[in-house]
Amino acid sequence: ADYTVGLIVGSVSEPSLNRRFAEALVRLAPGAGLTIRDIPIAELPFYGAQYDADFPAVGREFKDAIESVDGLLIVTPEYNRSIPGVLKNAIDWASRPSGQSSLTGKPTGVTGASRGLISSALAQNHLKTILVDQGAPLVGAPEVYIRITDDFFTDDGAIANEGTREFLTAFLGRLHELIRRWQ
Ligand code: FNR
């Protein structure tokens, strides 16, 4: 069966390297039986606990978008050795009101791209710790730390290396498998 996966890109930079990487991943998704659709985070205000009593439509729509998909794919940059504040803010919205986290039981795959030598490894590990606390089942292996080099993308935005495409399709396949097991 095909599953629908919500894509959260943890960057609002323009252009964003991780947005570009995510768009290349979206092209591989049919090969893993997934349909990926974007869940934007840029319009969310900074979360504050006052919103729990009177939850705004923008927050409700974000939670509804997560709750309407079978799984999540989060593609995060690493900012100062952790996840960007904009992504943490989005997770805080998804986690509230207390006891009503939209992330609980939501199968999730985490990846991210960087030009740095250890890619986005530390950010991804922080993110996984946060998601474990939310009760989101995670794709454990393979871990996908993508180091972007000048020849990583083709001119039309695909992933140039065939082995990398196969590896990433297999990663998406593990997300498919995780969703199937949780159905
Ligand atoms: C970075 N960058 C970065 N890279 C990394 O590998 N580890 C890090 O800790 C950081 N820290 C960091 C902080 C801040 C504030 C910025 C703006 C950048 C570089 C980062 O990987 C690069 O800018 C990517 O292009 C970020 O992804 P997006 O936002 O373009 O998708």
C-alpha cells in the first residue's frame, strides 16, 4: 500500500539547502511506496503557554496536517550543533496542549543535510531525543547524515549519485515499513 507522509523541513532559509535536499527526496518517494506532502512551519508564531487555553487556528491547522498523514519525514539542518529554533518551535506547537501531542504514535524518519564534515549528525540526534519523548516511533537504521558537495545535485535538482539514490530510497522504504507495522 501507498502511505502519505508529511514533510517538515526544519529551515525557513531562502534558499535552503535542506529544502533542496527534501525536494530531491520527494522524487524518490514513489519508489518506496510513499507520497510526500509538505507541512509548512514558517507561519507558526513563537509558541507560548497562553495558547493552550485558546488554541489559534494556525496551530490547530498545523496539528491537523500532522494528524492527517500516516507518517512524518523531518529534514533538518544543524544550526549551532542542534536543530534550528524554527523547528523546535514547530515541535512545541505539535506537542501541545498538554497530553494531546500530535507526534505520539506518528512513525517518523529523520534526516538532514550539511556541507560540514559530520553533516547534521548532532542536530539529528537532538531531534531524535525530542521525538522519543513525544512517543514517536523512529526509523532507527539506517541513519542518514548527508554531506552536500558541489556535485551532489544534478542541474535539475535530482541526486546525482546512483548509490546515494538507492541508499535514500532504502531509507524511505524503512519509513514505509515502520508505518505498516504501526497501522
Ligand atoms: C550553520 N551551519 C552549520 N552546519 C553544521 O554542519 N553544523 C552547525 O552547527 C552549523 N551551525 C550553523 C548555524 C547557523 C546559524 C547557520 C545559519 C548555519 C551551516 C549550515 O549547515 C548551512 O547554512 C546549511 O545551508 C543550513 O541548511 P539550510 O538552512 O540552508 O537548509
